[in-house]
Amino acid sequence: MTKLTFWVLLALTVLSVLYKNFWCRYLCPYGALLGLISRLSPVKVRRTEANCIHCHACTKHCPTLIDVENKDVIKSGECFGCMTCVSRCPSPGALDMTVKAGKNIRALRPVHYVLLLVGLFYLVIGIGVLTGKWHSQIPREQYERLIPQVSRMEHPG
Ligand code: SF4
Ligand code: SF4
């Protein structure tokens, strides 16, 4: 380990103790990309003040510490659309994942939100495959060996 590596790691450790999820919230390049997409996306979490009972559950459970309870629309780049706030909300119609099309705003049911995300995921891959831009250095045999073992694998985090 070089001296620079040591000091960077020490700084990150200290900052992570002082600020929850410091790396993920402020430095992670993947998080920055997701944040940019989140800002441009027509799909957003929206709160309806008339139905909100101000129980604080949404703000308390948001993993990126967004003050959901006091916002009408979550425009923050830190929102990655996990829907934890929506699922924790005890008041029907107070908090929804919504999609905006022109002037219309519609609440999305969780199953539709999931289908939208999965559809988008495969659409992007499909376009890559059809245009010949999707390349992988992992040989097909490796996929065939690993996929049956997926249920035994764990995320390192
Ligand atoms: S969707 Fe997730 S990240 Fe976004 S505000 Fe709700 S709990 Fe926070
Ligand atoms: S969880 Fe729902 S009811 Fe409670 S503060 Fe948030 S939006 Fe309002």
C-alpha cells in the first residue's frame, strides 16, 4: 500500500463515520450516473399533501436520507427509485411512484414499476445485441457453468 492509498482510505473511513454512506452519496461514479438519470427521468416519487399524515416513516426509512416528508416531488439525484419510502407509507394516496406524460401524472402500481424497469433493462441490452454493440469477454460456457449456481452466490457487500 502506498502512502497516498493509506491516506485516501483513512480519509474515506473517517468521512464514512461522520457522514452515512459518504462514498455512495458523494463520490461513487455509478451513483453519479444513476443520479443524472434520476433527474432526467419522467418517473418520480410524489407526495400528496392532502393525504399525508406526517408520520415521518418515509424520511426515516429512505436509505439516502432524503427528507421525503417535506417534499412534493423527489427530484434529488440521490434518489435511486428503491420505493422504500412508498412501501413504508401507511396512508393510501400520500406517496406514490408516478410517471409524467405531458401534463398528465399517473401513479404507478409497484408491479407496473417493476415491469417498466425490467422492460427498460432488456430493451437497452436488446438494442446493443441487435446493433452488434453488445460484446462480452465471458465465454458462453462460463455462463452455462455459473448460472445454475446463482442461488448459492452472495453479494460481497
Ligand atoms: S425511492 Fe428510495 S431513494 Fe428515493 S426517496 Fe424513496 S426511499 Fe429514498
Ligand atoms: S410516510 Fe406517507 S404519510 Fe407518512 S410522512 Fe411520508 S408521505 Fe406522509
